[in-house]
Amino acid sequence: MLISVDADLFRVLADPLRLRIVTLLAHETLCTTHLVEETGAKQTNLSNHLRVLREAGVVETEPCGRFTYYKLRPEVLEALAGRFGVLAGIARATAENDRKRACP
């Protein structure tokens, strides 16, 4: 069964801009300036979304001079994907457990 941490992570990733940020960071480590260019979002808005992603553990930061670079933490997404894999396996294994068969 999915735990509440997963539900919180789903909410974090459900936002279109945050999902776009995660997608971009899957390809390379980027700073806020790069993310503003790639997404077209205002820096303050982007910074708020990056804070949410950081607090959720989805991204981590790497300071580099006066810039802060953001890097995706793939193990967080792998753990979430693993949960879905487990649920899919359970659904396949119990496909014959259909309660409506017991209905008159």
C-alpha cells in the first residue's frame, strides 16, 4: 500500500512546472538562470518551485561560485516507480480475485 509520503510526492510532482523542472534536470544539472531560460517562468516563481522540490527530496543543490545548481535525485523517483511496480505485480497476481463473481 502507498504511504502518505508517496501521496505528498505525487502532489509535488503533479504541478506542471515542477514536472517540467524534473524532466529538464533528468537530462543535466542546471542553475536557476538556465531553468528560467528553459521554462520561461519568472525567477521568483521558479525559486518557489525549486524550494518545494528540494524540501520533498527530489532535487539537491550544488553551489558553484555565485550560482546554485540543481541536480535530480534519481533514487527518489526510482523508489516511487518501484512502488507502482509492486502494485502492478499485485494486480496481475490477483486478477482472478474478482468480487463481482460472487454476485447473484
